[in-house]
Amino acid sequence: MTELQINDNGWLDELFVWANRNEISHSLFPRNKEQLLSVTELSLMGCQLTEIPESIGCLHQLTLLNLNKNQLTKIPSSIGKLSGLNHLYLMGNQLTEIPESIGELSELSELLLGRNKLSKLPKSIAQLSQLTVLSLWQNQFKIIPKSIADLTQLTELHLGWNQLTEIPAFIGDFTQLIELSLGCNELIEIPEFIGNLSQLNELSLWQNKLTELPESIGQLRQLSHLMLSGNQLTQLPYSLANLTRLQVFNLADNIIKTLPAELSNLQDIVEF
């Protein structure tokens, strides 16, 4: 970035050449300096991009950057210069890593990284104290990264379609979670601390290797969606009767022979 800053028009020329080479329309990416610098939302979804120039970090007014459904294998470190960014969408690329500079995005509230090839996250992600939505679904995670342990303001955490075998204890501290997605993994048990997530509205645990559920699941009094299909459950805890707000309760493809009589209290279920 230093060289680009010395030559005032160097960064601009780089961006314009890149936009022209990738046939990005003028309506999506203005070729006028004043107009480009005033852009707050830049959506380049599905543009077949294979790279993003370092000079993207000069667009300081950006609050939203959408790079979903491209062919990116890396993100430039200059992404950290976008200090006003609230929403960063990188789903559906070929990313194997995220730069440490992402930790500089102190205003970031939504980070979508699903459908990539990630198996780890940078330690700096712990600095994203404003983050409320984190999507990591359909990647290559074998463990939930410890670097997210301090993100206790999360309201949505999406971890489906990975290779997870356990839920670490720090997830029990995410007491602001409204939605937790863990479907299509290799979980063999759900720990008792799941009951700490008292604000949960949706819990997806479908297609794992669960044989039982903890009694503490009955503490999730706000739960309206509970997805348990495709496991190896043989019975259900009586405490499920406490989930009086449950509307969608999917138990398909398990080996449960009888349901607790107490579940007859769940009058609001519209899909079973």
C-alpha cells in the first residue's frame, strides 16, 4: 500500500484496469474517482473473479463488500484498511485462509465464509467484538476454532457441513445466540452446557451421530425450531416437554420407537 499512496492515481489505475479486465460493469464499479470513493456498498457477486487487488483497501467508505460466488483463492491483506466495513460476504469461493488483517475490521457485524476450503481462522478474528453473525458452513473444519471463543455477542453461528466431532465448552458462553447450526457433522454427543443458550430460537443438529440428548435441552424455552433428523436417537429426554414454543420438530430417520407422553403438551408444533 505504501507505493500506491505515494502515487495518488496509482491505486485508482490499478482498480480501473482490474475492473476492465474482469468486465465489471460501470454501474457496479464506477470508473470515476469521486463516484468510486463515495460508494458505501460494493456487490461483485458471481463476477468470476480470481483475484482482488490490494488497492481495494483504498475504498474507505465501504460498509458492505459482497464477493460471494467467485473463484477467489485469497483475500488481500489490505482488507483490514476498510475500517468502516459492517458486512463482509465471501461465500462460495475457494479460500483456504483468511488474512490476519481481518482483525482490524472493528465495526464488522456480519462475516459470511461458507462454502470455501477453510480449516482454520486467524487468531485476530477474536478482535471482532461487534460481530453478531458468523457463517462457516460447508468448509473443512474438524474442530471449532478457539479463536472465536471471545465472540460472545454472536446471535447466529453457522457450522453445518463440516467435519466436527465435538462442541467445545466455550460455546456455552455464547448466551446471545438465537440460531446455532451444526447439521451434517460427526457429533456424537451434545454437552449439558447447551442449556446455557437460553435465547436460542433455532437449533440444527440433523445428520450427526447422536444417540441421546441432554436433559438440559429443556432449558431452551425460546426454541421454535429443533432439527434432529438423520441421527441415531433411541429416546428423547422428558425435559423436551418444556419447549412450549416449539413449532418445527424434525425427528425423521432416527430409531425412536416411542415418544414421551409429556410431549403431548407441545401444542404449537406445525411441522413434525
